[in-house]
Amino acid sequence: MRHIDIHKLADEARFNGFHAGILTWCALIIICDGYDLAVAGIALPSIMKEMGVTAQNAGFMVSSALFGMMFGAIFLGTIADRIGRRLAIVICLALFSVFTAAAGMSGDPYMFSVNRFLAGLGIGGVMPNVVAQMTEYSPKKIRATMVTLMFSGYAVGGMLAAVLGKGLIADHGWQSVFLAAAAPIVLIPFILNSLPESMPFLVKKNRLAELQRTLARMEPGYRAQQGDRFEVPSADRADGAPIGRLFQDGRGFSTIMFWVAFFMCLFMVYALSSWLAKLMAGAGYSLGSALTFVLVLNFGAVIGAVGGGWLADRFHIKHVLVGMYALAAVSITLLGYPVPTPVLFVLVGLAGAATIGTQIVTYAYAGQFYPTAIRSTGIGWASGVGRSGAILAPIVIGTLVGMALPLQQNFMAIAIPAVIAAVSVSLISHGKSASAGQAIGKAALADPSEA
């Protein structure tokens, strides 16, 4: 009888086509997710003009999706540990694709907000699930790089929204970029067929034949044998994923610090995503030029995510994050001051790298911090609590824009949360994380000969 440690097998596996397939699918899902989220900010000037809404009311319209994301991250992230991660991902994809398209057919701000709220459930819910999926199946030595590379698809989606916005809105109206969001529905059958299920979930449900096929694809050297017993760390053996476990084993204070960091970083991300084009247009740039700044912001996010992940695999991920938050504070503050246009583009790119890119690395850190059995729950609650920052950002910045304050003060308001986030991350107790080896003690959960 062999004892198979499934997490050790995943940690030590060599990167192969199986891992590339998961990375491709998760990145594609995040690209769709990023597009659906960014499209409101891209179309915001046109929506405000056509619907005749004020800057403050427009902020509430944008925040309707973010409010949905808060609930989606918490509930769809949590139930994934109960119904299976693959099914949860598909549900989220269907939600944000259908209702983003429905928002494009809305004739008034109220129906627009309702549809964006429903889309937000899927947009928010898919993030913790794909992070948990990628974290579980990535080889340990390249785990942060894999997660951040996957999550850079979020910025690619934002760039896609900016490119389509420049090409479609002028000729076909703002509705066109929302209707295009329905396309990912066709991916659902392929995702159900190709994406593997979480390994501890398969063990818990006694789906051992499926688990053995997954292990053989992940590590070609593995050969299933009669009598194999599958082991997981004791922290991963609990049924379900009670929220209280986020505060057990010395994780409580660090959990709160993750929540604060997510809140502050998501405030910055959505302040820039929702209002950068409008702020630049108000500073005298044309709408086309303002959308180019959004494109540069998201391009910088890709560089920040991939570069941050590369650094996090080579240095202490917590220290990397503190440095990235410091860069965010400096670059965003400087956006409010008159500088030559080339320098402004560099600052916008750095702001994207240090906000959207940093948020992606923060997701990767949260994914490594929590044990597998509560990984989706931990990431989901951090993301869900953080969404309150995302909800407030468009409203707060919209109010400041409506007050006609100097440009410097608008960007200063976006930069201050970076300092708070840096302090919060520095206070996280890394020694309590699952990646630091705190989850010890294993138990045999299932035996194929008994199935």
C-alpha cells in the first residue's frame, strides 16, 4: 500500500502541458473578467453624455457592479469549497457574460445599475476561484509567477476594452462594447470538459478514479496502483470551509491585515479604472488620448504582475509587495503634476504596475497563505471585504471630480491608500502561512480498494 501526498506531488511536479492548459484556461477566463470590469470605465464619458447623469451619479452606476462583486467574491468564493471549484467558475462566467451584455441594452441608469450588479456577482466570484485553482496546481518553485502570469489576463482584458472602445464607441455607440461581452458563453462546455477539479474536493467526494487521472496528467511519473491511499495536510481535511477557520491557528490578525490591504489596493485600482479617462479628458486631453492612458495603465499592469510574480518567487513575497505599494504612492501622486507627455505615459504605466499589478501579487500571497481547504474562502472573503473599497472609490472620486478640485488633490486621494496597504502587508505574520510549512500532520482520507 502506497501513501500518496497529493500536495507534495503537485509541489514537486515539473511544468508540462497539463499546467500550461490550466494556465491558459484560467488566464482566458480572467481576460473575459477584466474586459467586463473595465468596459464601464471605458464607456463612462459616453454613458454620462447620453443618459445625462452627473459625475456623482455616474460613480454610483459604476459602483453597482462593484457592490455585486463584494457579494460574489464572498459567497461564490465560499461555496466553491462545497460544490466544486469548476462548477463555481462556470456559474460566474455565465453571470458576468450575460448581464454585462444586458447592461448594454439598458435604457436608463436604474436598469443599467441592476444589470451591472448581477454581472458583478460573477466578476467578483470568479477571481478567488481561479487564484485558488492556479495556486493548487502550480509547481511550488514557480507558483507566484504562474498565478501572476494568469492574473495578468485581467489587465489584458482592460486593454482589450480600451482598444474596442476606441474602435466601436464612436461608430456604434457605447452599447456595442457591452454586447460584445456575451461571447465567452461559448467557452462553458470546453471549460467543463478541460479544467480539473480541486484535488482535496475529489478526495472528499471519493471521486478517486478522477483524482488518479488528474495526478497522472499532472505528474506523468505517477502510476495508479490498487491500494493507493491519498494524503493531504491536516489543515485541508475539514468538511466544508467554515469562515471561523480563517481566524484559527494564529491566522486571525493576518487575515484582518489582508482585508485592509485588499480594501486599499482595490480602492486605488477602481478609482483609476473608473476615472482615469475622465480625469485626463478634464485635464485637456481628447477622449481618444484619454483612452490611450487607460491602455497604458493596463499594459503597465501586465508588466507589474509578471515582474512582481517573478520577484516574489525569488525574494520574500511580503517585502516585494511593500515595495510595490510604495511605488504606487509615488507614481499616482506625481500624476497630478504637470509633466511632459512622455513622462506622463511612464507614470501611468508605473501606476498600473503598482496598483493592478500589485493587487494580482496580493492575490497570489493570499493564495499561498491559506491551506487548500479554505483557500477559496480566504481569498473570497479578502476580496469581498476589499470590494467595499472598490465600491467607495468611484463614488468618492466622482464626488471630488464634481467639486472641481485641483487635479493634484484628486490623485493624492487615490495615492494615500497605498501607504496604508504597505503598512498592513508588513504586519502580516508570514510564519503562520500554509506556504511556510505550518500545515503539518497528514491523514489518509480514502482508499481506492474500498470505493
